[in-house]
Amino acid sequence: MTVVGMSFTKINIEKKKPAKGKLNIKNNIAIRDVKQTDLSLGNVKEQGLKFIFEYTSNYSPDVAEINIVGEVLFLTDEKTAKETEKNWKDEKKIAKKLVRPVLNSALTKSNIQAIMLSKEINLPPPIPLPKVESKNQNYIR
């Protein structure tokens, strides 16, 4: 069981007004749908799952929004694929052992894409970036 691919199907960014003062940026990622799918690996067809996700970054107060929709392909056995799809349709639940790698994969690529998009329309990045700090203001080692 492993993530074998990921792609974006929709990318939207809207800047409603210039970013001024203190901004509150809220990020969210959620699974929107789960479907069984056949994955072709060379000449062999394997059973898999397609997880459709949506990532959003909201800049408040009402400054901008980044919206990314995509798919994560997950290779698994037929039994797990059937159980997962059924649990999703019945209860909108996914086993932790599956959802963790799927969301981590989607979140990593979505965060990178959101940072690049924010730069294009002069917004601060949606996630804090690392900064260099030193105790002695005169020298950095």
C-alpha cells in the first residue's frame, strides 16, 4: 500500500484587494471523494484508490483565496480498495493507515504550489517560511 501518483485538476487564486496590515491565513485540506480505480503499472493492472482532495488558503479579512483540487493515486489490494470505498460512501470515513500518507502527499505538493501562486500575485506565503536568527546581532556563524 503506497501513494503512486498525484496530480492537480483545478487551481484557482483570487486576490480581492491589496494585502495591508495584519493578515490571518487559514489553510485546510480535506478528502472530497474516494473511488476504486485500476492502475496500469507496465503490462500489469493493479487495484488502487483515487482520493480526490481540496486544499484552500483563505487570507482574511477577505483579501484572497487559493483553491487547489487534485487526485492522489494509492496502490492497494482489492479487499482494502472495496472496504475503503464502501466506508467512504456509507460513513465518509477512511482508515488512518490510508489517510495519513494520502493527505501528507497532497499537503506537501499543495503547499509548494500555494507558495508559488502567492508569489505571483504579491501575497505573503500561506505557510510560515524558516528564518535565520542569531543571538549576537554582529556575527552569524
